[in-house]
Amino acid sequence: MKIKVFNIFCIVILFSTICYGQEFSNFSNVEDFFNLQKNKVEEILIKENGYKLKSKDLKSGILTYTKQNSVYTFVVNLKFKGDQLRMIGWNDMINRSLFIVNDIGNDVSYRIDETKTNDYLGVFTSKSIEKGFVVSIFKTQPNLQKGMISFTLSNVGSSKTKSVTTKGLSITKETKENEPALIKDIFRKNGKIYISLDIVQIEYTKINDYKVINQNSKIRTFEVSENVKIKDNNCRTIVENDYLIKNREIHISKKNNEICMFSSVDGIITEINFGCWN
């Protein structure tokens, strides 16, 4: 009788773990949510997965859904733009989350492999240029103590090259955020400063050590904002785009590991960092 009761108890625990493990553990299925209309996403969360709407942040537009078992409170945060999902954040149990981490790291569309590390705390990101997604993994001590880990997947749009020809220049019209690149040229034309970049990927081998991967040597030319924020390798902040022209020879990449990090909005570079990121 005791053996039978023990077996039933084990089955209940196993069933509970399976039922209350996040349904978002398969990373490709999470991406599929972005192809659905808002009412369908909410229907899947509420009717199929048992979540309840807890709150809505009017300022950020984030909807928070929760469900609970005897051990965990599972949380899913959604952000929509109109009827289209733009961001989904969730937590998950450690043993299932490791599969997500490996899936992301092994997906050829995603770059920056620090997502595969699991031995120190922090926020780690991986980006798919082709798919237009950025995933952030949050490793906090309180979450790890509860056997949990948190994820956020954001749709930033595909970064397929968009360009326009103006005054004899083919200008890239892309929005980027903290993108690594090799600097191929810095020049002035028609009163504006431009920078030609070869976007690369970074693979972290240690906490502060990385190697540069250049899968596509396509050169993109961006306009530089008059109010561009520049950080040099001594972490000094410079608000002067003429600095780029004056220091052109210093900053043009002569080696594969001489990269910068830049951000742009609709093809205009707003920030550029020459080494102040370690």
C-alpha cells in the first residue's frame, strides 16, 4: 500500500512539474507568438495555458499575466503595438531554461554566444539579424535561489539592408542598437559627416574577452548626427562629430579586432563607442 501511495505521489509531482513548466520553453514557439493577432495571443495565454490578467502599466503598455501552483508564481509580460506583439517576457524553471539557452546559442540566426554561459550573474543578450529578434536572459541571485531564470524576447524588426541614394551616396537607412562594426572610412561630403561600417558579430570566449566574426563583408554607409555622442577608449564622452574627421586615421580599423559599437536611428548614427564597454 505504501509503495502504491508513493508511486501516485511521484506521478502527481511529475504531472505538476510538466503542467506548470512554462509553455514557452520551446524557443521557436515563442517566436510564433509574434505572427498572431493580440486576441489570439491572449486566448492562448488565458484559455489554453491558464494565465490570468493581473495588471496593465499605462505608461509602458506592458500587460502582466500570472498563474500559480503550490511552489511558483509564473509571470508573462506582453507589450503590443496595435494588434502586433512587440515584446514577451517570462520566467522559467532552471532545468527547462537551459534548453532555451542552448537553442538560442545553437541557432545560426542568433549571435553573441554569452547566452550559453550559466556560471555567473548578469543580463545576457543574443540577436538574430535575419529574424529581427533580440533575446535577453536575466540571471539574478533571487531568481536562481528559487530555481528560476527570466527571459525577454523583443521584435526589433529585420535588419535587411535598406538604403537610399542621395547626392551620389548610397546611405543605409537602418536603426541599430549597440551594434559591433569595423570602421572602413570616415569622410565629409556636402557639409555632412559619414562613416562606412562593416557590421560584425562578437563571440565572447571569457567575461571580458571575445573574438570577432565577420560573416558578411558588406559595407554600409551611415550619416553621423551633428549631436552624436562619442565615447573614446578612455571612456571620455565627446559631443562633437568633427572629432571623427580629426581622428579619422586613428579610428579606421586596421585589424579585425579593432571594432566600435554604434547605435543609429533611421540611418543616422546617434552614438559611437571606441572601446569603453568592458
